[in-house]
Amino acid sequence: MEEDVKVDKWGYQVKTSSDACISAINSYYEQVLSYGRKRSVILEALIHDEACVLANILAAHFHASSNPSRAPFHLQAASSRLDQATVYERAVFNSIKSLISGNRDDDLAFELHFKLLKDFPRDLASLKRAQVLCFYIGRPDLSLDLVQQVLSKNQQENYMYGMLAFPLLELGRMTDAEKAARKAFQINKHDIWAQHNLCHVLHFECCFREAVEFMVECSSTWSLASSFMYTHNWWHVALCYLEGHSPIRKVLEIYDHCIWKELDRDDAIVGEVYLNALGLLLRVSVRGEMSLFEERLKILADRLTDQCTWYLEWHLDLLTLWALATTGRRGKADDLLEGLKSRYSKMVEKKQQRMKGGVLLAEALYEYGNGNYMKAVELLGPVFDANDCKAIGASDEQLDVFNEVWYILLLETGHATEAIEVLERSAKKREGIPFLWRLLERAYSMSGRSEATSAGEKATALETVYGRCWM
């Protein structure tokens, strides 16, 4: 009956007679797109209509990451009433079911989302879900294809251009990414994802002070962001301080007051906080600035021995491996590594191919943390590039620290010639990073090359300029 059908914010039909149910679904969309911390609002939709197929399948997806034991209940509830659902609801059901099924077929999940968005191009929540899938299979090209497919139907829509900017970033199209991010920011200055993407651009261009000032100015809009997005944006600020050669105390302040302090909140998601805390600590360690952070790393490593955050995300697991190994928690590191290898062995062949680099990187980080540098170099091989490990679920900027680990390993094991080759490419790509020039200075010196002097002078000049800008 017509009175039993409502339309959601995209204008698509949903089988329910409850306005309150639709309102809660719309609120959930907003939380997903804004990286809000109240995605549990989808459960309110079921209070108003427990039979709603769309509400149940969205709840199943929410629980798949927050409380997996509850996901099957809502999946079954949606499945049992599928014959009464609208065409739109069935399309969303099929796409989400493909995502949360055991040992999922990533290609099928993508195909179903592609078809969903072809038929229902205004559904930006499904676009976001599909882009997250693309992120975890390391395919920014497919993510961009999805956005371009629906762009004409969403020309001035909130959140649209932030979703356009990110795959452009990952594909190295910085000019286009900046244009999209600025348009997103123009439409909605509170779009945290757009802010984040613009910071990516400024960081890449080595405009560190500008990036910090922009993000700090935006930070008042982050209070309702998820644990991940809140701490991740502050991670970006800390990284700009670090790469821009600010006093290390600025990085320490961000860690203590803007990342670790998130754990004081009752609704904090600890794994999301640990991911950004570990990412920053590894970056600090690679740069030889660990003295102020050693106790903090030990505290975090103690918490990581509790397996509640293991196997949630490969990126987090790899960072955890390094932290456990480097702080002497060898037994736990062994257990985690063996668990990762076991999970890898059970993947279908196509997924194994995607994750092969990630598994090798896990083993190398384990050896690196244990001080077995030669073994770590052997594992990574002579042509390592962390961007080949996108399937662990990390952006280029998050992956870059693993390239830096490789540079250090090459130098520590006497592979100066190989280090010079990769460092020269990296320094040419981003000339404004003092750390890279210091590594080049060291590599040239090890090889007895005169370029060591000019590399050292370049590093000193950059450090001096950046030092003044933070005063």
C-alpha cells in the first residue's frame, strides 16, 4: 500500500509506514558521510519499525565492524522480509550482504555496488561504502570511476567533492584533488573529509605551516567526529610538525592531548586511536626522535598485548607487530605474526595476490622491531615500494613511513648505493623534506661521494627556514 512506502533523503523508496524510522535512517547517512561518532543512530530506526529491510541491513553493516556477533541477526531479519522490500532496498541489501559475508568476494562486492550506484546514483552513503571497499582492496582508480559515474547527478551535493578528492590524491593528481577539496570546503566548511583531503595536498606540497594553521582553525568542528577521524586529523597535524622540522615537543603535545586523550571519552573506539598513535610513534622512531616517547610506546605496547584489537585491520596489525617486537614483547609478536600468516593462508587466491606484499611487510616489520635488519631487507627485496601494499588499508601518506623504514634498513645494512637511488627519486618528488636530505647526506658519505656536502647544506637550509616559521 502507498501509505506503507516512504522516501529517504536521496528520494528512494523504503517500505515503512514510520516517519521516525526514515528520519533515523537519514541521520545515519549523515553520520556515515560526516565521519560522525553516532552511527549507532541506525538502531533507533528499528525501534520505530523492526521490520524495515533497509534499517535492518544498514544495522547489520554497522554491527559488522562494531559488534560482529549482532550482524547475523539483522541480516536474517532483512532477508526474511526481502520479498516485501522495494527495488532500492533489495539493491542495498545485496551490496551489503556481499560485503559482510565470510571471506567475501571483493570483486563481486564491487560489481554489486557499481550496479547499485548506476541505478540509484544519488545514494551517497552507498558511494562512501563502495569507496571504503576500494580503499581496502587498494584500487583508487575504481573509487574514482564510481564518483565520476554519479557526479552529474550530484553536482552541488554536500560531501560529493570530498569523495572525489581522495581517489585523486591516491592517484597522484594533486592539482585536481586540491580543486575538488576546495570546492567541497566551499559547499560545507564542516566537511571533515574535505578538510582532511586539503591537508593531504598541503602536506604533499611541503606547505607545513599553512597545513597546520588550516587544520587547527578547522579543529573546532571535530568534536563530534569518530575516534578514527578525530585522531587521524590530529595525526596529520603532528606529521606536518614533524616533517616541517618543528620542535619535537609540538609533536609530543599532539600525541598526548589530541590522540591519546581521546581514550578518556566513554565512546572512544580504542583500535581507531591505537592506529593513529602507532602510526605517529613509528614515524617518530624512524626519525631518531624516540627519547621523549619511549615510555608512551611501552604503555601502548602493554595494551596491545590484549588481543581485543588484533585482526581488526591489517594496517593496525602491522603497526602492532612493530610495537610489540621493538619493546621486547617477543612472544606476543610471534603469536600475532603467526595469526596473520594463518589468515593469509585461508584467503582465496585472488585476495592472496592482493595481500602478498602486506604479509611480507608484516614479516619485515617484525624483524625490524627485533633488530634483525639484514633479514628485514631480504624480505622486502631490492625494489620495495610501500605503495604496492595498499591492500593493508592505508593511504599513500600512511604507507610512506614503511618506505622510510626501508631507507633506514638499506643504510643500516650497508646498501648505500641502493639507498642513494631510491632517496634521490624521493627527494626529487618532494624536495622540501629535510629528513630525506639528511638520509641522502648519510648515503653519499657512506659511498665516499662529494654530493654529501650539498645534501647536508640543503637539509640545513630547509631546517633553518622551517625553524623560523615555527617561532
